[in-house]
Amino acid sequence: MSSTLTPHAPTDRSRDLSQPLDALGPDETLKADSDQLRGTIALSLLDRITGAVSDRDTKLMKFQGVYQQDDRDLRDERRRQKLEPAYQFMARVRLPGGVCTSEQWLTLDALAREHGRGTLRITTRQTFQFHWVLKDSLRPLIQKLHTVLLDTISACGDDARGVMCSVDPHLSALHAEVYAIARQASDHAIPRMRAYHEIWYGETRVAASGPEEPFYGRTYMPRKFKIGFVIPPVNDIDVYTQDLGFIAVAGPDGLEGFNVAIGGGMGRTDQAPATYPRLADVIGFVPKDRVLAASDAVMAVQREYGDRRDRARARFKYTIDDKGLDWIVREIEAVQGFAFEPARPFEFTTNGDVLGWRRGEDGRHHHTLFLEAGRIDNRPGRPLLDGLREIARAHPGGFRLTPNQNLVIANVAARDRQLIEGLLEGFGLSELNAGSGLRRNAIACVALPTCGLAMAEAERYLPSLAPKIEAILERHGLIEEPITLRVSGCPNGCSRPYVAEIALTGRAPGKYNLYLGGGFHGQRLNRMDLENVGEAAILARLDTVIARYARERLEGERFGDFVVRAGRDLDA
Amino acid sequence: MTLAEFPGPGLSEEQWRLIRSLAVSLSSSQLSWVSGYFAGFDEGTRGRVAAATPQAPEPAAPPQAAARTLTILFGSETGASQDLAATLARRAEDQGLPVRLFDMGAYKVRQLKDEQDLLLISSTHGEGDPPQAAADFFEFLESRKAPRLEQARFSVLALGDSTYERFCEAGRRLDRRLEELGARRFEPRADCDVDYEEPAAAWMGRVLSHFAAGPATPAPTAPAALAARPEPTAFDRKRPFPAAVIDNLVLTGRGSSKETRHLELSLEGSGLTFEPGDALGLHARNDPAVVAALLDAVALSPEAPVSLKGGDLPLGEALESAYEVTAATPRFLEQWAQVTGAAGLKALLGDDGREARSAFLRGHQVIDIVRAFPAPGVAPVTLLAGLRPLQPRLYSIASSPLVAEDEAHLTVSTVRFALHGTPRSGVASGHIADRLGEDATLPAYIQPNPHFRLPEPERPILMIGAGTGVAPFRAFMQHREAQGTPGRSWLVLGERNFRTDFLYQTEWQALLRDQALTRMDVAFSRDGDRKLYVQHRLLEHAAEVYAWIEDGACVYVCGDAARLAPDVHEALATILVEQGRLSREDAEERLRGLAREHRYQRDVY
């Protein structure tokens, strides 16, 4: 393996792509020997003795957006029953910017009913996940997605993940322009992945005339790479948590370009102190016609210099901290062949969604619906899946998925507002937006029973946890106060907990670390307040801190800001 | 400061001089060995070593442990225990000790009883749980199945995270349990927090010093249990052995349309022996609730004395233990027709009533008949006169004595259905599913089945079964794996649903992985749009089935007599016709010939 870049200044290359495979981590060899991600997936799908695929194929399938899991509620029981774990797959759709047509919605709905136990989940990266998909159902599901021009390519794996984009319905013209670029960036940044077409669509393999992956090569990225586009003042995509963030800058004539932010990331590895969450740094401005070039350059730098020995330290944020931000920026500029302009001023005010109706500049209406933990299913008295199907049938304007796992019923003509409201009412969905300030700003990852990484409950815990915190807020007269609450089942941080004002990350069943003091619009990391404790300790602590907040807050001061200001004093 | 300048606590000048001169003469690996040697020194060993080698400047005793076996077992979640175990193994080898290293997940627990020196390293997961991969090992060790380990010595290295409440609990569990089983702890357990490297290395040093510092514990004496073993007694159908239930679990997963159980019985002390293919006869008891309902329906007291061949019994006990009280027979119908004089029953008697009688008996059990046709004041003896003596139930044994010594495993389908609005269950399967307590026993005996036997080891076998028909094939494969049989094996298995009904799935997967089982095909009849059975798989792979038969394979069929057996027979005949270009008659003759050569054996019921 040889590096295609020559660094502009000397740097330690003992841990990157320039080294022979056997000097790098085992996943590098796995990728290189995978025949460009084909592996033995096609054979694994035929194996009737197991509902799983081979260990190697599970890793390769992630690049194809398919993630092997098992029902962890049943794991122990089945082991005793001499049955293998109840294997199933999560399939994550690639949906740049979270924009979905009504026709696509109806197909997703039908697939969820047929293969996904009647549930869809909106992720914190604005896309859909199917859970509970059995091995034999994967091909039919992916083929059906293809009929509405959706795929699952690089929704997981060491590659450019789904590209995010602000959904702010108010700025309709700007959104259209930024979304178009986000979509283009996604199509551009993903691997070509012939394997996907062969395995899932049954296309025949044709001899390749050149390298199959001109950008990615045989070893792809060192780790996942997340790109997002944000339109101030709403930082809904949490741009500081992206590996590569583009902050839209508009002038009187519309979009001019983007401030570029690099090196964000939430994940840390349990019991690995050398891993940590990091906020992205703004490094300059690019005009809009140079976004793809800049995106390519940033990814190329990470591809070349990212740590490929230790996966726990392979994210871009560590490359930046290891090499120094200045070195990285100069290297990006050398690769893209132009310098960044100085960053333009911008301001964020929130990272939450405004719920309910809003009118766009183009006169069309948008309704944002709060979905707890992004879960769409039918429950007694609240047939959400059925209701949204009816709306998709009646409404041609499509949907947008927000990074806060909420749903925008988009582009409603003024005369159709009543129709939508009637349907929401009819399906018992008009109460969804009635939650407290805390509830409306709460996020939970999936965790148990399907996620293999989860150490504690998250999505299933939020509905019982939130009312207990609400009771505390109520007691202190703060029930309407918007406060961000995020629950993750493990320290990896899929719900972006480390920027929340209150966050719980799972350590063991019923045990969490409590974090406090993130910025309300995602501009500041929080700090660990309690380690590995149960609910009683968490609630007692929150009661103390919230009581102080109620008494001592400054005018308009956010909870997270107060926690930081009060600092050590809170321990007294 | 260098260590060599630091005089240890309370050492005399002479002692310090000796240590220093020794220290500078040693290589670094020798140094670390010596540190462990001293660390492992206690008063007792010191006395021994001093007596044997009065001036011993170096450990003269050769590692006598070489005569014993040293086994290292690890349970690892993140790889730390695994790495430590590998290091320990390397260090032990460097010391000239023969070592066996196993992941607890891959270790065959039946070997435990033969282990001598055991070193165990385990991390703790969640709230005091063992690592996932080690869960089976822990479960075995902590169950009643675990053997006594008086002959073994052990030491445990426990890894954990002290921010969790049950710090190092998995290691502590091992430590506790091994002691309970009679093993001798030759070095105290070491508990390590997340910074485990140093304490772990120190533990290794201490542990390994035992092997160099002197002879291992004296050779184990014969366990008392062995000497006290009773003479084999002839237990048989008439005099069944009270087999203790060791395990009794549901094999079918949640949401299954059926319930199939796995039952493990202990034959220890019975002197009973068997071969794969044999069956176990069980004397089950009737459901006391059914007996009570029956007595209620005929208005008789359970205490009413009745005389049986074996002596006098209360009626209730007699009905529970000695008579069939569920399924009715034509004889009962006849008797009850006489007792009641009911025209409705009389109409069912005689040759003319045969079809109506069968239909009636399918829809009516004894209780339904006595309720529909009451006989006020019937005498106990009259009631019993129509009832059939309770028969033992036969189950193909699902284990090999080579693997589960002194045990018999059974695969039991729980019979449950509803009749006239009340739930009913099978006598034996209901007893096993609903009425076996913690320390229960079941009266059992061996029913040999000489017509269902493994062939010579080189010969390939083709095993075809559905449902509980899988049982003898589990015994076959355990046996062949234990023997290291060279012959190929092919299992074709049918059930209803892949996800819930794949009986013994993980065991077949392990056998396939180890290539003890050459090939396996499965047919799940209720998964697809089309009902798919084992015979369809045979026809799908007709050329290979034919090739196996031509290569001399023995073909076994086990399961349902009414459908599976004829359907498989038909498929085999078709394969012989199509692949062997035989006429239909010749194909049938070929199958008869195979049966005569014991190459086509059936155990159907």
C-alpha cells in the first residue's frame, strides 16, 4: 500500500495508510482482503443453519448499511435453549438531509409492516432505520427500496455516512439550495460499491477497467466520517459534532458559501481514557462552488493520516489533535489547491426544533411533529404509523426528518392545513407536541434490546425517566423551560449526549454516568457529574441542581450555562 | 534510586549481600521468575525447601508439576483476560511446564473432572455476570452437573472495575464454586481493577512459583465415592431406577407454536448402560388434578382402599400411579356401557360400531365419558376393572454415554390440547413439563433398540428426522465425535419454524464447525409460503443422497410414523429410480436390501 499524498511538512507516518497492512489494525487487512466489500456475503445469505452471517461479513455488511444485531432480551434465554441468539438485522436508509417524498414514505411504511415488525425509527442523523429484519428479508427489502430510489449504501462502515442538512422550514429558498449541495455531497462522497449492486440487486459482476474505488482504495476510511450542513441560527444538526461541518453563509443574493468546521465527534470508548468527545473547530470559509473540492480534500487528509492501528483513536478528531490543527488545515489547503478564506460571522441560538406549524418564505406551510425517540409505530390510542400513512396518501408534499428525531410534514398548501390537522386529530396525534420543555428537547438512542453495544436501556427508559425529571421541574416552577436531555445506552454517544445540558450514558443495567452543563445549542461539552449510579442518585442530584437553578438563575440563563457558572459551588 | 541500593525491610547485612549478588547475576526473565518465587513463599513451603536443599541458593527442585497437567481457562469480554491468559501460558512454557490454554466458551466442560492444576482468569461483565462467551461454562460449573474436583488445585485471577457494585464478581464466583466442589486453592485469588497489569503480573509470578518451589500436591487418592460405589443392580422395566432430574428446560424459543423439552436424568449408581439408539422407559404419574376430577365425577373417595397386585393402596394413589386415566379404550367403553346400561354407549359396541367408536374415543377421554354417562354408586373395583394399567413411555435417548457419563438425555414434545373446553396434556410429557419439582426423580429403565445402531466408524451415515426424531441423532453425533470417528455424517432435519424450533441448533453449529458433522440440511415447514419437509430437501439433493448411498452410507429415519416415514421412504425410492435408473420395483427391492443389511434403519412412532 502506498500513500498518494506527500505531506507539506514532515509528520509521523507510523500509524497510517503508508504502512504495510500487517503493521496496522486487523480491520485494515479485513477491508483490503474483502474483494471491495464483497466478502462471502452472498454465501452467508444462503446459509440456512444460522440466521447470522459470518463474523467477517457482519463487518463488511455495515458498509452496505446493514447491521447484524440480536434481540438481547432473549439472548440468555435462548442460549440455555441451545438456540443461537435471535439474530436480525438493522437496515439504515441513506437519506441525505432527511428529505423524503410521500411516495418513498409509503414504500418505507409497507416495508416496515412486512419486514420490520411494524416499526420505523428516525435516527439522530435524519434517516430511517428498520429493525427486526430477518436474513431472508434483507434482499426483498433492499430491492423494494431501490424502486423508490433509496438505498442503504455506506449508512454504516468506514466511509462517509449519511450527510445531514438543517431542515429549518422557514428559510425555504436557502434550504433548497443547501439541501441540493448536501445531496450532491452525499452522492459524491460514498463509495461506488459495486458489491452492493451485485449482492442486493443481483447484477452481474463485470471486469473492472480501473480501480473499483478511485477515492477509497481497498481500505476505505480509517473510521466512519460524518458530514453535515447547517443553516444558522438553528444548529439542529449539532455541527460541532460532525467530522466535517459546513455552516451556510447567506448574503442578500442567497447562499454565498460555508464556514468549514472540522474534527467534531461524540464517541468515547468505555474505559479508554485516551478517547474523548471533541467539538469541531471552524477553520475558514469556502465559496459554494468549492464545497465538493473542500470535502474531498478533508476526507483525503483523514484517509491518508488517520490512525489505522487503533480503531478507538481512528476518528478524524484524534488525527487533528495528534498532528495539530494548523498542520491539518495547511495539508487540506495543499490537497484542495486553494486556501480557506477567513471565517464569516455567524450565530446559533438553539439546536432544537420549533414544533407545530410554520410558514416558509415561499408561502407553504410545514408542521413539525414531536416523536419520542424517533419511534414510529402503532400503539393503543396512538396509531402513529397508520396516521402518517394516511397523511402520506393524502399529502403530496413529502416529509423531512429532523436531527432531533422529529418529523416535518412539509410543503403543505394553505388550503390543506385543515386536512392535515384533521388527520392528526383523527389518529390521536395532536397531543404529540404537548410535552414539556424537557420532553420536547429529549433524545434517546435505540440501545436495548437490539443494539449490540448497549450497556443499559435508553429508548425504553426515556418514557419513564422524563416524567420523573418533569416532576422536579414542576416542583421548581420550570416545567416550560426548554432543557436538552439525552440518554445513550453506552458511552459511544449516538444520541450526542456530550453536548446536552443533562445527559445519561449507560454503564450497566440501571446504571448511568450523569453529565451536566452542555450548551443549549450544542456549542459546549458537558462534564461528568456522577459516575455509574442508579436512578435515585441521579434524581436526587438533579433535584438539588435544578432547585439552585430556579433560585439563582440570571434572566434568560439556560440550565447548562447556569451549571457551568455555578461550577464547583454546586457541590457545596 | 536504583533498587539495588535499597536494603529491604529488616534484612541483615549478610542477607542483603546475598540477595544483591544474586540479583546482579540474573537475566531479566530470571529476575521476574525469582520475584514470583519469593512472593509465593510461605512458611510451609520454606520449611520443605530448606529441608530438601539446606543451602539452596537457587530452586533446585525440578518442576515436578510436569507430571501433572496445567490448564489455563479464560473468560474474556474485551480481550484483556485473553491476553493475560496467553501471557501466563507463555510464562509457564518458558518455565518448562506443559500447558493447555482454553477460552471457557470453547472448553469442553466434561474434561473438568480430569483436570489437575487449573488457573482461571475471568473478567466481570455488567452487574457481576461472566463474559458472554463464558456463560455456559459458569452455568455448568455452578449447576448440579458439575463434577467433584477433589483432585484439582486452582487459583483465580479476577478482573473488574471497582466503580461497579459487584466488583470482580465473576472471578469470585469461580473461586467460591471451585472450593465448594472440593478443589484446593493453592494460591489466593487476586482481584484487579481497570489498571490490572501489575497485580496480574504479580499473581502470575506467585502462581508459577508453586510449580518450581516444590513437588505438587501428592497424587490424588481414589475419591471416596468411587470406592463406595454400589454393586450394579439390575434395574429394569419391572424395577425401574429412580433417576434424578438434572436439567429440564424448554428447547423451543419464545413464540413457538409448540413446546419441546430437553430432559437430563442421572443414572449414576444404577449400573444401567446403553448404546446410542436405545430408548429410556419412563414410569410417569397421572396429573393429581385429573384424578381428583375423575373421583369427583364418580363420587368416590381418594381414600377408598383398593387391592392391587403389589398390595393395598388408596384409590387416589392407585389412579395416579397404576392406571391410564386419560385416554379411554374400547374395553373401558364396554365396561362402562355395562355399568351404566346407557344406550348411547351400547350403540358404539360390536363390529358394526367400529368407526363410530374410534371417532368417539378420539373425542372423549375417561373423564368425559363418566361425566356424560354417570354411574351413581359405582364401586372402586368396578371403575378400575375397565381401566388399562399405566404403561411406561419410551423416549429415544438423546445423549451418548461417552459424553454424558451416567446420564440419559431425552427430547420430549409436550402434548397439550383442549377437549370439551378443558385443557389436556400427555401423561409423561405433562408430568415432565408441569409436575417435576427441584429434586424430583423419575422411575426409568433402558429399552434397548438393536435395530437402530451406529455402523462401523468408517461408514458414512445419513440421518433423517423431524421434531423429536432428532433425539437419537444427537446421541449418534456425540458418540462419533467422542470417538473421533472418520466416517462422514449428514443430518437432514425438519421442524416448523427456524427461529423458534431449531432443536439443539447451537450444538449442530458447533459440530459443523468442528467438522464432526459433515453436512446438515434443514426444512422448516411453516416459514415460507410453501410447506417444506425433509423429503423435499432429499429430492433437492438427490444426486448427493444417491452418491452417499452408493458409497455405503447407513440411512436412518426417526420421527413420525404416519407421515414422515412413508414420505421419506417415497423420496428415497424416487431418488433410486431417478439417479440409479432403477424400475420402481427394483428401487423398492433395493430399499428392502438396504434394510436387510442394516443400512436403512427406522425408529418411528
